[in-house]
Amino acid sequence: MRADQPGTPGPTPAGALSGIVVADFGRVLAGPYMTMLLADLGADVIKIERPGSGDDTRAWGPPFAGGEATYFLGVNRNKRSVALDLTDTGDLATARAIVDRADVLVENFRPGTMERLGLGHETVRATNPGLVYCSVTGFGAEEGAALPGYDLLVQAMGGLMSVTGEPDGPGTKAGVALVDVITGLHAGMGVLAALRHRERTGEGQRVEVSLLSSLLSALTNQAAAHLGAGVVPRAMGNRHPSIAPYEVFEARDRPLVLAVGNDRQFRALCERLGLPGLAEDPRFATNTARVAHRDALVAALAGPLGTRTAGGWFEELTAAGVPCGPINDLAAAFDLADRLGLAPRVPESAAGPGQVAHPVRFGATPAAYRAAPPRLGEHTEGVLAPLGRAAAGRAPDRP
């Protein structure tokens, strides 16, 4: 099965992953986000969904755009949807035929589900030894197999909520399903590495990624503080455990973030605030000293920073090489990216309403936006026809 077979939505550009076929059994966010990024780069992603309801996120609204949940629309462009009931013998055989012709399989069912269906790694590799088989779980496939892999649960149990929020407040989750997104990125890297191995050897392999392992890796400096120095980090609000000043201050009109990462930047800050002697004070002369005397430092900076607007400080301090900026909402954040020439939005005619552009720029093989997120079962006939199974009369299912 190739990306140029009947049923592909629109012309397929020569993307970096053109010719790679992905059998996508993923649902919700981690798997679909990863496979959308692969699809943007030219892979033919065949999204296999339950008839009648499809991916859970088709019903996760409001908000909706054109009657479709924006949650689903945000991670499913450039894919073909095939509606198959994996409990039906005929549909399961069709799914197996798709898998046998795929380069990559992605799934995030509870551990053991694909094996019970006859689609486990050991089974399908017998007929497709070059398959890269990517399994995404919440807590792994062994002792943690029975635990449900929800992002909020992993943020809590994996420690992220313990270092997020105010010091005396309850644990706070990130404002987006960050663990799912991080896991999707890790899974994508694993798949690409496995494809490179297959290119050299002809061998496929299993790639396993868990939400918990991905989060622990993504905790980076906080995890290193614990493993390397025995520290158990705690929530510090908007402060940084190892850098100062690196937090939120109140400008005259609204909050302003300072992210001073070295002594040179701190000296420039002090000069612009009219406090040149502050940088020579032994309490503040080095970053380590500033962290140790953080409260006194914040008290010294707060008064001068409150005399001007956040926009005024942004212009002056940025020009002086001091990292700072206002706290934007998403509308302002996208406007900023527009002004900086980052082209963060996909043209609506290319992939439906409200699409964020692929984040990686390529000089020779850019991402392409071939089609809007599919209706449930929209491409069933086009995908099944080359497999020799008639799909005529099966209208696209809608949730």
C-alpha cells in the first residue's frame, strides 16, 4: 500500500516520509499527535477507528468548529480514516491486511489488547518482519499495565504536579496535556530511529514508550536534582530553583517575566533599572549568591520595575540583552509568532479551520498540509479497494 493509491486526500508531495505507511490505532492525544507530525512530513497515515463513534476526541467538546470537536481537529489532519470493528472477524482480517502492508504500526490500547485481537507484535512480525511496531502506554506493559494512562493521572503520580503551582497550594496540572504531547514526541523519535535501523538492516522492531517514563525524562533539571543530589523539589510558584531573578514581577500595568540567566545579563538589568551598585553587592554578584538571597533581591528589583509598563520594559530591557516579556494569552502569542515571521497558522483552505503549523522547518522537504482531519470512515472504500475487499455502500460514519 503506497501513499499514492486511490483514496489519498489530495496530491502527495515528496515529503521526507513519502512512501511510509502508518497503520494508526492510536486514540486521544499522544499517538494521534505523533502520527499527525509524521503525516505532515509525507507519511500515509491510515487512522483505524471504531464505527459509529471513532476516536474519543471526536466527542470532546466544546469548543467545536464546523460541528467537529477542535480537540480532534487539532491532531488529525493529513490522515485517512477507516472505520473497522476489531471485534468483527471480517473487519479484523482487514485491519491485519493493512498492518501487513504498513511500515509502522502505532497503538495505545491497554497492554494485552492487541495480543488478544491477534495484532500483537510477535504475531504480525511473522508476516511483516520489517514493521516498526510502536506501543504507547501509561505506566508500561508490566506491573503498571492495569493503570489507566490518563495525562492528569500521570502528571499527579509522576511528580509534575508536585513542582507546579504555589508553594503552599495544592498540586497544579499544566494547562495542556503536556505529558501526552511529550510522549508523542518521544514516540516519534523512536519510530524514526527504528526506521533508520530498518533501512540499514531490513529489520523491524518494537518501540515502547510510556507516559510515566517520558515525564520523568522531561523533568530534566528537577529529576537530576533528585537523582544527583538527593533533593526532592517542591512547587515554587513562578520561581526557578537554580536561577535568579527568573520569575514574574509586577510592572505598572501588568505582569512581566524576567529570565536572567547569567551575570552579564544581571549587570545590564541593574544598569537599566538605575541600580548599578546592586550587581556589585556580594549577595547578588553571582547567580549562586542571588539564589541564596532571592527574597532580598526581589525586594530590591520590585520597586523600579513597578514604575513603567510591561511593554516599555520589554523594549528597553530586550534592547539591552536582558531576557524579559509580558505574560501573553494565546491570541497575543499567535500574534507575536505572526509578527516574528514564524508562520504559526495553517491556511484554513489547506487543512480545515484552526490548525497550528508543523513546528519544524525543512529546507528541502517541508511539511505539507494536504487535507483536513477526516470524517469518521471517510476513506474506508479507498483504502480497502486495493486490498481486494469491496466497501461499496459503506457511507462515512459520523459520531
